[in-house]
Amino acid sequence: MKKNKIIILYVFLFVLYPLFMTNGYKNTVMTKCISFALITGVAFFATAWMDYEKYITENGGLGNFSIKKSIKNLSVTDKFGAAFILAALLSFAFAKYRAVAFTGSSDSYLGLFAVIVMAMIYRTAKKHFSLDEIFVLTASVGGAAAALFAIIQFMGADLFGMFSAIEKTTDRIYNFLSTLGNTSVFGQYMILILPLAVTGYCMADDIRKRIIFGICNSIMIMGIMVANVDAAYLGFIVICALCAVIFLRDRKCFKRIMELCSQTLLSVIILKIIYSLCSSARGRSAITRAIMDVPVYVYIVLMIVFVAAAYLADKKIKSEKFYLAVSKTAKAFSFTIAVAVIALFIYLSVVDTDSQLFGLEKYLRFSDHWGTDRGYVWRWLFTIFMGAGPVQKIFGAGQGSVVFELFSHYKVQMISELKYYFDNAHNVYLHILFTMGILGAAVYIAFIASAVKDGIQKALKENKYMWGAVISIVSYAAVDFFCVLQPITLGLYIILIGMMSAKKN
């Protein structure tokens, strides 16, 4: 497919699609699903027809076509993707509620039909998209546009009267932000796109493009802060750790990461000033408040440190061994901190369950109320799953079954204790395990892991922009442990996976 037509597809998928929605937040998920399915359908059939014509021209017909050869040419990631489609079909076949399992009407429209759409966009991205500077720039601009919209809303402006259809209760309104709908979904979107802007800034040689990447990066940093979602901050920490390990080993990238660090601190200062001037701005989460309450002079001092480090990398320190040592130190530090936090969490949740943690209990000690009552739904779904028969354990209860099974087993607890009901596991992997069984969860994880492996190999050998997709996928996968399985950003996630698994980029 011609490059200019592919760029148009980039614009539709990564700029217009995130911004497109009907007036207000009514039926946001349905609107996004329909628009993404339409774009995907047109792109898939157009590119498939062009591939067919090309094959006919080059081979003089279909006489030499071989299904066996086509299967042999599939990559490991392709095979895991095909296995996931098979798992979805088997889950549908054994589902108690087949109509729901197909449409996903009780599960954000993530049924068998959505799996088919994801397969179509995966094939299109793998065959025709290229993870190059143009793509990274397009996605970054789209992310920054959505973030800017969210920042303006956060400061109190009701753009286009989008909040008018929502119940006028504070908690209800505060669940929505940006054109992505839910604040958590917006946070996931920022985690998916931000690494592309960071990579673009590190790799671009044209100063004008670096300025664009830098501006997009700064706006999306502010976007993460206004999302007010703890999971988004977790994703940002993962992004920072991966960027340190990957980019600090190269002198040029080290310099640019230091520049981005100073720009990030400047973004915090700017957001803090704007927030102080807006009397109608939203309330801040505990983490956002803690970041913005740090005195400005502290951030200024840190900015000077990062600017000085960039200067030294540019003019003074030219030894490659130094940057390799910095990268190895960052890797060891990140690994140690990650292991220590996980170990501490397990210790405080299993062994020492009584010590006072001075407000950190909601982060460091698992309970039913942990993660906005995620403990309840995790425990309930795991209990139902372990009590199910072997067929349901292997193939799942069927897509869209979470809300039905929870109401069947825990209706009284949800109504009397929680005062609301769960329709999602709030953990993507547990959700897939429950709805698609051990088979579905296993091949889904293998599919992601294989794609990340493909991306790392390509980044090391042929395409440095591939690092952006690798960081995006790993960070998004980490956040998925605490987020709902939802279709709004899933399609963009699958596109990046498809681009990483392509034979040529």
C-alpha cells in the first residue's frame, strides 16, 4: 500500500479515533467500538484486496498458493495470535450465554466479534504499517491532543458541554475525562503513547521534530497527572525504568533523556501554576497532590542538575564505558527496587498484617478494600473459577460472563456491602482467565511475550524506533494487572504488537 495512504490510516487510528466521540459521555464505549471497527474493516479489506492483486500479478494466479506454506511462514507471534482466536472460538462454543459471548454486550463489547476485529487490525498493521519516525510523530501528536483536551477539562472547563449529560454528583463526573471517557482508560492511553514520544525525541536528528516530540512529551506528562489514576503512575514508573535501562547506555540518548527529565519537571511546574490559577479545577488524587505540593525551587534545582548532566554528556564525558556502566546500574537498581516492593507487599499482606503503615495500607497491604475494592472481585472470581468444572477451567465461562457469575454467587454482598456491582475483574489477566480459561490466558500472555521478544530483536538490529513500541507494550502490560479489560485502547495496543511482529519495519 502506498505510503501516503498508510499515513492517512495512521491519522485516522492515532489522531482522529482517540478524539472522536458523540456529544457527552453517553455510550462512549459503543461509539469507540463502532468507529474503530469501521476504520479497521475498511483498512483490512482494502489492504487484503491489494495483497491479493499483488500475489496474482507476481504468481500468475492462485495455482501456486499453498495453505501449508502459508502456515509455515507464520511467525511464533502469529501462531500464538491464531491460538488465541481458537481459544476465543472454543470459549464461545462452551459459553453459557452465547449471544453475549459473541457481542460482549455485558463486557464493554469485548466478545468474539471484537476478537475478530483485533485479528483484522493485527494483520493490517503487521503487513502494511511501519514503526518509523512518521508513525511515531503521528501517534505522539494524537496523544498530546487528547491530553490537552483532558487538561483543559481538569481545570474546570466543560468543553462542548460534554459533562451536561452526566449526573451532577461530584464522584460521577470525576470518573470521566478527555475524549477517551473513563479516567482510567485515559491513563492507559497515555501510558501506551508516551513512550513513542520519548523514543522519537531520543532518535530524531531534525531539531524541529525534536521540538514537536518534546512538546508532546510535556503535554502527556501533564495528562498522566490530571488522569488522577494510581495505575497510570505505576505505568509511568515502568516507562522511566525501561527508558533508563535502554537509552542511558548511548551517549546521544543519555543527553536527550536528561533534557526530557528537565522538560518533565518544567511540565510539573507549569501544571502547578495553572492549577493554582483555576478556582474551578478538579480535586487531586493523593499522588498528584504530593507531586504538585513539592516546592518549586526543588524542581528548579533538579532541572539544573539534569541540564548539567546533558551538557556534560554533550561536551565532556565521551567514554562509552561510562554510559554502559550507567545503564547497568539503572538495570540493577530497577530490578532491586521491583523485587523489594513485591517482597514487602507480600510480607505485609501475608505475614505482618497488623502494623500501622501511616496511610500506605491501600498500596502495600492487600485486603478486600485494596485498589478501590479490587480485593473483593479478585477473591470472588478466583473462588468461582476454582470451584468450576474442568471444561470451564480450560475454556472459561465465556466472554461477558463476569457480571452474570458475580450476580449469581455474590449478589447479596455486592448490594449490601459494596452498594455497587462489578462487571469486570479489574485485572486483565484474571478477566481473560475467567472468561476464556487457562487456554486463553496462557496463549494471550505468550502472544504478548513473543511480540516483545520480536520487538527487542528488531530494535537491536535494524530499527531503534522499535524501542518505543517495546516500552509501550511492557508498560501497558504491567498496568493491565490493575485495570479493566476495555476495547478503547486495546485496538491500539494490538496495532503496536502487530508492528513489532512484522518481518520488516
